[in-house]
Amino acid sequence: MWPDHAAGFPWATFWTNVSGCAAMGVLMVLVTDVWAAHRLLRPFLGTGVLGGYTTFSTYAVDIRGLAGDGRPGPALAYLAATLCAALAAVWLASAAARRVFAGRRR
């Protein structure tokens, strides 16, 4: 749906992983702070559904491909940017979800 160009930065994988991490932040707030969720809901939705949505295996392949194509700078930038953006997305989304759902705790 959003193809990467061979010589470009892997934006599709980057944004898929960042949005999946944001969804994970919201999910964790919902299943730990808001809902009285079944103990298997978190691994089912987190590892199963969102693990299937995110593409961290493709992330590793993209880094290897960039480095293998003689582009170590973009490979390192992609490695660091994805890590930082993914962690920031989890933190920001969970903080926002806590504010939104503050009055709806179980």
C-alpha cells in the first residue's frame, strides 16, 4: 500500500512500527488501569494482534539491507530513529490515554 523506494528511507516500516507502539501504549493503559480485563487479553492483543501489525522483523531486514547496500549512515539513522520514536510513541500515547481515561478507572 505504501511501497518503499529501493534507494529511499523505509518510511512505511518506520511509521507502522511507531503507530503500533502508540497503540500498545493505549492498550496497556486500558487493560491495566481502565478495564478489569481477563489475564490473557493483554498478551493476546499486545503480542498477538499488535505484534502482527508491527513489523520489527522487517525493521531488522531493512537495517541489514541499508548497511549491505553500502549505506551505513541511513542504516544507523533508521536504527536509532525507530528506537527513539517507538519509545516516545509508547510514552506519549500512554500518557495521553491516562489523561483521557482518568475518570473511567475500574
